[in-house]
Amino acid sequence: MERKVIKVKRTVERNILEKGEGASSNGDGWLHQEVFVEEIFDQKVWGIIGEMSEKVFPSVNNFYKDSSLRQSNLEKYFNALFWKRPSYMFIGEAPGVHGCALTGIPFTSERVIRDGITNHHFNGTRFMAEGHSYEGSASYFWQMINRMPKPPVLWNVFPLHPYKMVNGEMKNRAPKEAEKAWGQEILLKVLGLFPSIHIITVGNHARTTCEKLKIKTSGHIIHPAHHVNEFREQFRIFL
């Protein structure tokens, strides 16, 4: 099937100079170097989205495939981060069935978006949600993220949703080695979008992956699904 990657209109406000430093008296602020760099950044983002949207694995939900909503959410998220200049990147294991698999943005849920919890850092960006799903890990993460001076990059070792069926219901499972191997290629491309960023691993899968790829990390925290209080205590280091 031909991949379906839908180019959406950007909704993030631009810091483009009309006159003054960096622009001519004719107001050709579009020639400003930062705008040119952003165009290259956006092309790389859509390349990543396109590559993910066409990938097929058995027992893996590719929630980006044919979903303009999730593709758009991820593009807007990365595009907003371009201007935020994040200092940290948190890497987890894989999207959850009630979280990123429905929104397209790692460590979020539909309720996090609908309740405006992302607005603290992304007030000029309109993310979309179809339902009201709740994921505890996403809520715990954003309680801490909103105490940071600027938002971090959020990503996973495997960016699609690996699942198993239990009594006719889709459940989360750990990604397999072949899945993680492909996910590592995507991870390196996402890292390339944010050079010199400080990397924090979330859970053992992320830590072992970074060790395998010889990616230098600045810290490690427990996944909030296991011990919320310990997660919060560890996260406070990065506030």
C-alpha cells in the first residue's frame, strides 16, 4: 500500500524578523538563517514520520499508518520543540495502548491533551485527540514535565505499539529484538534532530539500548508504572 504521509499546515508561531537585525529594510525576514534551518529540520521530521508510517511487524500496531491526526500531532510536537531548544531527552521502552498509540506523541494520553496539560509548555500548539483515554504513566510524567523550565524531547526505543491479545483485548508487551533493532535506527535519527541534548533513560530497555549503541547518557530514572514516588524523587534532579 502506498504510504500516506499528510503534510499539515504548521500551527506554531514563528519568531521571524520583519525588519531590523537579521533582515533587510525590505522586510525579507524569510531569509533569516533560523527559518532556513527549521525547513531542513521539518524535512527530516517528515522523513522519520514517513519511514515509521510504512513499517509492518507482526503483532505491532502501527498507529501512524493512515492517521493524519497522529502524524500531525507528532510533527507539531517536534516543530514546537525546535523553537523551545530542549535540554533533556527522555527515552522509554515503547508506546502504551492507552497513550501514545492513540495520540502519536510519546508519554501522552488523550486526557493529557484534552485537559490542556500540555498547554503549559505548548500553549501555541493545538494537539488533537479523538477520545478521553487515560494512561497513568503519561499523567505522572506531565506532572513533572510541567515543573521543568522548558519541555524535554520524549521518545521510545521502539516507536510503534507492540501488543498481545488477552481475552480478545489488546495489551502491551515488551518489544522483540528485531523490533528494537529497527527502532534503534529511528532513535538515532531523532537524536540527530537534537544534537548535544542530555539523554535520560526511563526503564531498563532504554538503558540497555543506549549502552549497546554507546550513547552517552546523563541519568536514569525508574518507569512511573512501577514506583510512582521513586519516579518523582528521581525526576526532581532534572527540574
